Amino acid sequence: MDQGELAGQIVTAFDGMSAQLRSAARYVLDKPYDVALLSMREQARHAGVQPATMTRLAQHLGLDGYEAVRDIYAAAIRDGEIGFAGKAGLQVASQKLKGDHALAADILDSISSQLSHLAEGRSIDRLVETARALSAARRVYCLGLRSSHAVAWHLHYILSLIGEKSVLLHGIGGTDGDALAHATKDDVLIAASVLPYTRFTIELVEYAAGRGVPVIAITDSGVAPLALLADHLVVVPTGSPSFFHTMTPAFIVAEILGALVAGQAGEGAVESLRRFDEQGAALKTHLNQRPPKKMPMRDRR
């Protein structure tokens, strides 16, 4: 039996389970990585049931004990089965049990909790320290590929409004890292990457670090590939009830860093933004009034 088959079996058997077994079953469906990595007692505590309930769940599914459940999920992680497709299967199973409204609420609750952790004193200290490193740099090279691209682009866009020091490593025409040829120890490379880590991001950061360019990492673990290369590290949570990892905390980190750097730049940032406003007005970049309401066709006759 593999992890996908077990999830399907849980869904099939769910209606016939007791309330306690249902709580345990929902935990298994919602937290596949925890099932593989945490002890049975820890999982029972998170699920709000007794450890014996986890054992009874396994037996209800035809397994000898809960270690068999953990082994199935651990094998899935080792074999790479709990990727997007594997997690999508878990989401579908959980959503089928709890409904669409519950999934939406679970995602929002998860993000809210993650942002609360980011607001703790130690996290804010790290953000302030990172912003100072960005402010002190001659140039800021922003890197983020695939799901992390929005994080890098958003920070780059904010920094571009307040000056000319930001360079986005965007990869048009396969030129992702070409601009790094000009980077020195007086610059900084800020890179975002979360599991599953994009290989080329790590390679570019390794190259820059090898040339003495300071690195700021926005990633999901203190032992992530980027973390091991970073001079400054911001760890963001990415867990989500969705099949897709959340990028919301990383995106908000970029927003906070941009705001902090702007404030640290002082009058220089204000003057740059004034020029931006003047250009926007001259080119009518932004819509300043509502467009006239279209008349229904029958009233045009």
C-alpha cells in the first residue's frame, strides 16, 4: 500500500468511524509530513486525541499498528511521492470530507497563524537587520524563480520606485545570472527559494557567494540550501492545507523590507517618488476617475 491508496482508504472508511477516529483521520490527511516525521504521541497531541486512538485508526484501516502508517508516509517522502500531485490527492480527500468552505477557512487560519509568528520580536529584529544590509549595499540583486519570482519582483519594484540600485535577475532570453558579473562585495544578492528548491537559484547564489557577494536568503528552513549560503537569513513558513505551499509570508517579508529601506533612505526616497508621481501624471499611467458607465444597447436606440 502507498500513501495515496491509504488516503483513499481513509476517505472510504471515514463515515463509519467514531468521532475520535475521525479526528485522527483528518490529521493524517491534513498533515502528511508530520505523519512521517513526528512521533505518534506528538501527532496524537496535535490531533487532540489519545495515542491509543492513533493505533486504533491504523487497525481500523487493516494495519498492525500506527508505525505502519508512519512508514508509508516516510517512504512517500523518500521516494518523492508527496510532491504537488501527492499533496493534491490529500487536499482532494480532505476537501471531500470537510467541504470547500472549511478548506478556505483552514487556509486563512493557517496564514493568520504564520503571520503572527512573523510579528514576534525576534523575527522583526531580523527583518530590521536585513533591511539595513539592503540599505547599505551599492546595488541589490533580486532573485526568485518559479513560485518565488513574485517575491523577488515585488521587492525589486518597490526598490525601483525609491532609487536605481535594484537589479532584477529575471532571465529574459536565458540571461538569468548575467548581471551578477558586475556584482562585488559592496553589493548584496537577495534570493528567495522554498521547497521544492529551484536548482538554478541555488547555483546562482553559490556562484555569487563564491565571488564574495553578500547573500540575503528568504527561505523556509534554517537548513535549506540557501540558508547555508546566507549572510542574512529570513525564515518564512510555507505550510498550507492547499496542495501548493503558501508564498504569502515570503511576499509580505518583501513588502516589509521594501518599506523599511524606503524609510531608511529618507528624503532621497521622497524625491525619487516625487519624480515617479510626476512621470505617472504626465503619461496618465494610472486611472484617476471612473470610466463612464456604458449604456445598455436598448437605450442607445
